[in-house]
Amino acid sequence: MNDRDDVTESEPRQSGRSRADSGRKSLYAAFDQHPALPGPAPAPAPPPTTFPVQEDARVADGAEQPSPSLPRTRPGPGGEPPVKWPEAGEETADPPPAEESEPGGPTITLWGGIGSGKSTLLAALTRALMDPVYGSWNVFPEDHSSKQYLSDLAHTFYRERVFPSATQDEQLPVRLTLVGDVGGTPYASRSAGRRRWRRGGQPARDVLEFRVRLRDMPGEAFDLRSDMGALMGPRLVTDLADSRAMVYVLDAAREWRVNGADGPVDEDERQSADFFTEVLDGVATEIAIRGQRDGHRLPHSIAVCLAKFDDDDVFRFACEHGNVRLNPRTGQPEAIDAERLFDDLCDRFPHGSLGEIRNQIGRYFVPERVGYFVCSAVGFWVDPDRGFDFDNPSLVNAVDDKVRFVAPPRPVNVMEPFLFLRGLSRQR
């Protein structure tokens, strides 16, 4: 497939999603105005279809970033509060976490139901960290199969500009080392914040290195009542129990397909909890058998990714609840509060299964080890001259009966879940 034949980085053709010529008032009319300057969010306008824009005050062009002061943390033993990671050169008698002393290094297990976008998230990860807001990073695959797998995903996603095919078989573990200098960024450590600049006006270096193992498994495997789930379930539960860190990819768009006003729109009527509840119960049982419980909870950390933020239903829903702002640095929309969006989705579909997932997360995980993120591996269309158009936001178009991207994907919030699991959080 030649990505240059039919696709150019030009304005996307109008699709059925565009509401500019629909004859009704746009839900996003308020966004046609210039974003307000950073400051408190204005009160919502009386009409229910008008929502205020909150400009992201964290990063403004030409504005100097505040000196960050964030420690690196890892969960403490026995339910104790997280303890600080040692700074560079600092001696400590506290041993590293058990999973980091193992030959494979820390393990992050990717988890999500069928069609949730796990492979797409992986494809976006190696490019998302090239964003200078995270500092300067490199990815080093630790074996040839990992290199080939990541290269194939990236080629499909960024060169051919199509979605990767859904994972059909269990993949070999993808082993990679992420090395980055976060000096001068909001992710810098305390010591780097105190020595913000080196001689010559260069930011102080703050190099982080951590090893990651990701196992991309078919979404069908996470339904333990399916044939594939019955076959692969024990291995899956063991992987999750061993990992101590999980990226759970939640397909927010599935709620409209399964629980929307039109009822199930395809043959697969399974809900999100069908790929979550029994798996997590299995992990809890395995941890209890091993005697590794953290009090009455699991010792794991979990990053809950509300995927497909660029989906029309998900994006409009977030806008309707005043939970979207424009990032002035990238020009792309982003969610203001990921956990609130998750709660709003639970309330929007009271007969769905998201509430069950929310309750189970609260039961099994220490709150400080739970992070919520709204992610888009694809991103949004931003016109180089006119900026973002809320009436035509999609980067995805149908070309020759195939889904293609009109420009290279620009991931939104894909790196943050992995930084969170490493004990790093961006200062708000």
C-alpha cells in the first residue's frame, strides 16, 4: 500500500460526521471563538448546547514553565503510603521493588477487551514520546522480534496511515528500554528542579531509564468464558499477577454501540465488564494464593485509559459535559478531568457495565495507585492555517472504501499512563 497515492496532508473531506452544513446549531458554536486567556473557567452559558473553552494554562507559548518539584514514588509495602525513589547519586538502604530486580525488569501488561485499541496504542507509544514536552527519549528494543513487531506496527500506523489489524494470536513479549532526559520538563525530579540550569544556559540533565515488557494479546482472550479465554486465561491471569503494573485500555465508544439508544449495532453484544471482572477476580485469587495481598487490596498499580477520545460519540459527550479544552501548544483538544469523564460515562449508561468496573477498581486497588487518562492514538485534524474546527474534528476518512488518515497521527495523552506507572506525574 502506498500512502502517497490517495492521501495528502490537506483538509479532510467532509464526511457524515461533519455538522457544519446540517442546518442545526452546532454543539460547538462556543469553540468558534478564540480561546480565553488562562484563568478560571467561565460559568456555563444558559443554552445547554454551549460549552465554555478552558485553555490549558500549563503550557503557553513563550511562557516560562514553573520550577517543578515532583518526587518519583513507588508503592510502599504493606499498604503504607508510596515512598520516594532515590535521587541520582543518593544512597539508600531500601531495596528496589521485587519486579525491578527480576531479569526482565518492570513488567507492564497491556489489558483490554476485543477491539479496544491495544495494538493502536502500542503503535502510537514509540512516536508519542518524541514530543519534546516529555524531554528527550529513545526506545531500545531488547531483541530482534520486539524490534520487528514495533517497526511493523509503526509502519502500518504512520506510513500507510491505517489502523493496525486486530491482534488474532498471542504475541511474544515485547521487550524494550525507554531512556529519557526529562530535565527542564514538568516531569523532572526535585534535584533537577533545584539545579534547573547548567553552565552555558543548558537545562540540567535528569536521565531516567526503565525497562518495559508488553504482551499484546487478542481481546477475545480477556473474555474468560470464550473458547480463547478458556485456553489463554490462566496464562493471562498469571501475567497480570506477575506484572504489578497494568495499562487497562477501555473502549469508551463500545458503550454507544452496545448500550446506545439504537441498541446493539453489531452482533457482539458483550460489554466492557465482560473483559474485566472475571479477569481481575482471577488476579485477586492468584495474589491471595501467593500471600502477596496488600491488606485487603492488590499490590498493583493500574492506569485506566479511556481510549478513542477522537471517536465522535465520545468527543461530543465530553464537550457536552464541559470537559474539553484546547491545548495551546498542540492545538488539539484534550480532556480536563479523565476520572470525571469516566464517572459521567458510568452515569450516562446506568444499565451498562462501566459502573461495575468502577466499583471493582475501588475495591481492589489502593487509590494512590490508580490513574485515569483520556487517550487518542490517532489525534485530531488541526488545519495548519485555521487551527482546530470542532465541526470537522476527525483525522480519519474513508478513502477507496478503506479507513485512512489524512495526515500522520498525532497521539494525545498516550505517554502519560506509562510515566504514571513509573512513578511520574505531570504537575498540574
